[in-house]
Amino acid sequence: MPPSDLPFDNATLQRISSELTGWLVEKALPVWFSAGVDAGKGECFEAIDLASSTAVSIPRRARIVPRQIYSFLEGNKLGWDGPADAVASALYKWFLNTYETEAGHFAAAADTNNNTTDESFDLYNQAFALFGFANVAASIPDLRDNAIAHATKIRTLLISKYKHPEAGFHEANPAETPLCSNPHMHLFEACLFWETFSDDPAWSDLADEIAELALTKFIDPVSGGLREYFDFDWSPMPGNKGRIMEPGHQFEWAWLLARWGQSRQDADALIAARRLYDIGRTFGIDESRRVTFMALNDDFSVNDPVARLWGQTEWIKAAVALAQISTGAERDAYITDIPEAVHALQVFFQNVPDGLYLDKMSPDGTFKEEPAPASSLYHIVCAVSELDAFTKSL
């Protein structure tokens, strides 16, 4: 069914959500458990080969482990009947044993023999460690105290060694640029998760700091678009790098700022979230392919026309989040976008083994031939979860 012909009544939305959830719990999670996890070792793999539906033996980036912990635990809430707690517990212990460095941060990658191949600090990887630990603490009682202790240790390290003097954190070496909005987005996501169940006010305080940083520095005060790269003083990075705005991140920040703005009753955040969505929807959707592409310039011209799977999931999440806080014709407009965003995601599920997916679509609509990356599963699970909760509330 062409996207323009997709209806948006409640029954149709519920059917679309049910079908997407069914694909996740009946096809995707089973294959990512059977082929994407070594249950005997308690490890997970970086990718699954599309031709053989077997794991690819390449180094594992640290960021995929917390993402897979989340995917299996959240998938269990959505109806997957596999051993989610056991898988998540094993992955958590493996993550600590393999990736934690003597310096206290988590390394970037390790090979298939669990030897560290990149021990460098990266704020992005620490943000996902905090996200994974939050999921463990919230879902696995036996590991709760341990996960809280490790999360507190990372947060203390970030503040003591990598804190920016104005707000936020350095990306890696405090003497180097660029500073980046993307790792802060995932740190924001982790903090918002922690505050749902933790009585430690430091998580909410950090979430508030990142939200204000986004509203005052990441988001351009004239256009309302969110930039990716910054100089030491949080001004846009000089040159073309400082002009980059990713449509997927306009959607992802819209989702997060809508949540934060609603919880804090902050009207500015809700206005910013709606503008971010409008930018992503108006300038970041390719008219012929009907998918979210990778990057814009700050004048909203196309910078990178390649479409990644994850961008479609963020479109779903943002449309759902803004529909939840809107009324009347505005709410209807966001709801109308949901089937189109789901359709855009499902294009990446076509012509591959059940439960797997493609990741990169070229400007001509063809896909790059490569293994399905484990890192994308987290994006899919989160979009499915947000849509599932929304449609059940209708």
C-alpha cells in the first residue's frame, strides 16, 4: 500500500503496531538470540550475515552490548518468550569483564577473543553503558545494586575528568574538538530512564543540564534546527562540519525533549520539539523514496542522501511522542505520519531472511550489501515499544 494511501484510524494504527510487534517478537528477537548471541559464553555479536543467517566474526564494539541488553529485556515486555533475564545478565557480566578499563571507563571495542582492540574513551560508549546499566537495575533485582554502583562510578568519572566548564561533557580528550551533541542525546536518554525508577536526584539534575544545553546551544536560535558538531565554547564548529544537521536526530531529540518538556512542564522544550519534528518531516524525508535520509546542511539543503534504517525508527518515535502531547488537528497530523513512518521502516525488512534487515539505502533506492548490524536492533525495539504503548492507550 503506498504511504499516501495509508489510513490512520485507531483500528488501523493498532493493526500496524500489532504487526510490527509480531515481527519483532516472533521473527527478529528469535534470530538475534539464536544467531546473534553465544549463550554458552554469554556474548553477543556485531552483525549477522544475510546470506547464511550466521554471526559475523569481527570485533564487537562496546556500544552494542548495552543495546542488546535493552533489546532483549524490552522485547520480553513486548511478548518475546525467550530467556531475556538470563541473556541480559550474562551480557552485563561479560561487558564488565571485557570492556571496563583500568582507567574506569569502558573501552570502545574488543575482538572475538575478548582482547581489547580500542581502549580509548568515547562519551558515546559511556552513555550507552549507563543506558544498559539502567535497564539491568530496573529489570533484574539480583544485579540492581551492582548496576547502580557501576553507573554511579561512570557518572562520577565523567564529572571529574570530562566535564565541560560551561555544561555537558567533552567527547574524548578535553583538549580536542569537536564537541558533539549526539553522545549527549544518548546520555540524556539514559538519565531519563534512570529517573523513572531511581531515587538519586543526580540523574534528573543531569537530564536537566543536557536539556538546557540542547535548548541553548545545540539548537540554532534562528532556524530551530539541531547541529551535530561544536567548538570549545559550544559555538558551531567552523566550516562545513559545523553546518551538519541530521534529520534522524531532529526526530530523536524531538522525542526526548517532548518527554522531558512534558515531565517538567517546560513550554520552550515542547515548542522546540515540534520545530525539530517539522524540520525533519519537511526537509529530511526524500520525496521519491519516502524515507528519512542521513544529513542536511544548516540551510536545510541535502548533505548526505543515504538513508539509514535508524532514521526511520526515530521518525516513528517522534510522531508518537508529539501525538501524545497534542490535541485536535495537530494531533491528527502527527498520527497521520505514523503509518508512513512505519512503512519507511518496513522497506528495510524486505528481501532478507525473516527477522533481519538492511541498513543503508542509496539515493537510487538500492541497498548496500552487508551484514545486518546488531546496533540497529535497539532502534527498532524502542520504536516498536513506543508505538505499542501508544496504540494500546487509544
